[in-house]
Amino acid sequence: MVSTSFSTWHNKGHEAAVKNFHLPLPEGTYDELRAEAERAQLPATTVAREAISSWLRARKKTARRQAVMEYAARMAGTRFDLDPILEGAAIEELMRMDQEAK
């Protein structure tokens, strides 16, 4: 499903700088892209642009999460590690939230 963010961008003549990027696609990917564009009633370039942007955001989020995990692992046991009382309180809260969700 395509969000309306790019539909809005496309239809309202967004003024941001845009550069062209030639991207040969395997036939199956091309067909899926065209089919989704038709379902969404959007240009295939808009659907492709949104898909690429979404993938890049996900990669950035994954990289940020990995960096935090690496930092936490390096700081474990140092004075920068979590306070044991704070950590215990956070675990209790997470467990409480998990029980409420069930």
C-alpha cells in the first residue's frame, strides 16, 4: 500500500531539488512496481521513490539501533552503564506493560 505522502508530493508540484537516477529492474520487479502503481493510481516513479525512501529510512533506523547496542555493550560495567535501580524499575515497567497487553 502506498501512503499519500508521495501522492501529495507528486500532485502539488513539490519544489525540492530532484535528480534523475537510471535504475534497470528485473522484469518481475518492474511488473510488480507497475501493478502497485496502477492499484494506487499513482505514477510508477512515485511508487518507486516512496519504496526507496522507505527502505533508506529503515536502513538508517537499523544502523542507529546497532550503534546504540554497540555503545551499550562497550559501556557495560563502566561508570556509564545503567544504574541498577533504574534498570530494575525499567524491567518492572516493561513486564507490567506486557501483562496489560495480554
